[in-house]
Amino acid sequence: MRIVIPDDNFGLFTGTAPLARLQGLGEVAHYTENAPDREALLERLGDAEVILTTRYQTDLKSTDLLDHIPNLKCISIMGTRPRMVDMQRANARGITVSVTPGASSQSIAEHTMMFILTLAKRMLAVTPAMKAGEWPRETGVEIHGKTISLLGFGHIGVKVCRMALGFGMRVITWSRSMTSERAGAEGAEAATLEECLKADFVSLHLHVNEGTRGIISRERIAQMKPEAFLINTSRAALVDQEALIEALRGNRIAGAGIDVFEPDEPLPPDSPFRSLDNAVLTPHSAWDTDGTLGRFLRLPVENIEAFLNGSPQNTVNEDA
């Protein structure tokens, strides 16, 4: 079985037990630099029967690469969705596509709670002042008894819900498919989008699609309370970026914790976000922990092993 990792440009698999396990399943070609051009990539992939692609590095969606890999049977993605795979073409050819659902959910949920606590306890003001030799007085927010709304209630939203309940918060949640039974099973309450916007903390955990792109619009930001905080560890495209910057500059909301940005990542040095004193910023790193990396290495290999054993797991057949 010819297995190709075409794009491990971070060297994530190098010297690891999952790579050794993969090598026990077939002939493995492991590339630690992205191919410089299409021809070089085709040379890597042309005879592949299984592809393990890391963090959406190889574009099998907007290119014709799949048409030139005749023996391909399985694509194992180190990621939660098939963002870079043309699923219609893969389905038509009978190619099994697997993902790593929930691999980063614990880490992203913890990051969300970090944002909440950092903002509530005024760390943005306190820490620099302490390091400057001052003894500042900043009255923080006690999150016990406060309401957090979760827009989206998948792997990450559910974990944030459990953590927030542990802090004594009230949790309300909305998604287009939300039911009272589903929310109640986790100790949360189903709510309307408008009700969620009135929460003390509004946390985003939605996928981006035509129904959610820009869902946190200028008008919806205006519905938030002036003492409320917005948390986004999901996707920047959910939020009107310009409207959010204006709201933060004008103190129309109390603050924000932001891990994702558009149109550019890395965030440009002159981005207006960098000048805001009421925004906690991180470099799209909520997922990046030892736990996530361990699962990102282990699960794609387990998915390939399951496929070769005739019992595919974590498979998908719809476009992201």
C-alpha cells in the first residue's frame, strides 16, 4: 500500500510513534516541505493509494489533482472538516475521506474560558501595570451567576458549556438545529439568537456557511449589552470585523477575546485590532496544544488503519 504524506512542512510526524505505526501499514513517503509547484506535487502523489494531508496544506478541492491520482482509495485529513477536498469528485470515484472530529475541541474550549477569565478579571490592564511597577486597582467581573450564550453547540460548544457550568454560569445556546432537549441534556437552555445577544458573554462556535457568514453583523453587535464581551475562537468570517473594531473603540461593548482574523493571517502589524486596549488577541492558536497535536497525529493514522481493515471510521461525504 503506497501511503503519501505530501505536506508535513511543520515536521509534525518526524520521529513520532504514529509515523512508525503508519510505516507498519505500507510503504510511506513522508515529505517535510510543501512541493514547490504542481508538477512536483503530482510527482509525489501520482502513485498514491492513501494520502494523509496535514492541516489543509494540499488543495484537492479547487485543482484537478484528484484526476491525476488514479489509484487513490483513501484521503485521511489531519483536521475536522474536508475543507480542501472536492467531495463531489471524491464521492464519484469512491474515495473514502476521513477527518479527525473533535481533535482540538478540548483545547479550544479551554482557550475560550481563558479569554473569559482574562477579560473578566481585567488582566489586560492589571498585568502591564504590575510589570511597570504600579499597584493598580481594577474591579473585575465575577462570572458566577453570569450568562454565557454559545452560538453553536458542537464538540467545542458542549465542552465550553460544561466548563462554564462548573464556574456557576448560566448557559444558553442557539443554532439553527437547536432543540430544548439537546440543550437541556447538557444543562443549558435553548434560546433565540436575539436572546443570546443579550448575554454577558457571547461565544462563537459555528461553522462558516452561507447562513452564518457575517452573522454577528453591525446591527447584532449593537444589540449586545455595553458590559458584554464577545469571544471568537471559531472563524473570523462570522463577524463584521469593521463593526467589531468600531464597537470596541467606542466602548459600545466591554471587550473581546479574538483568536481568528480576516482577511489576513498572520495579522498585519498595522491592524487596528493591535491598538485596542479592551481586546485579548491570540494568533489563531486556540487549537495548538500538546493534547491537540497528539490527537492530530494519532487519529489520521487510526483512520487509515481502520480503512485498510475494512471498517472505515470518521468518514465524511459532504463538502465543508
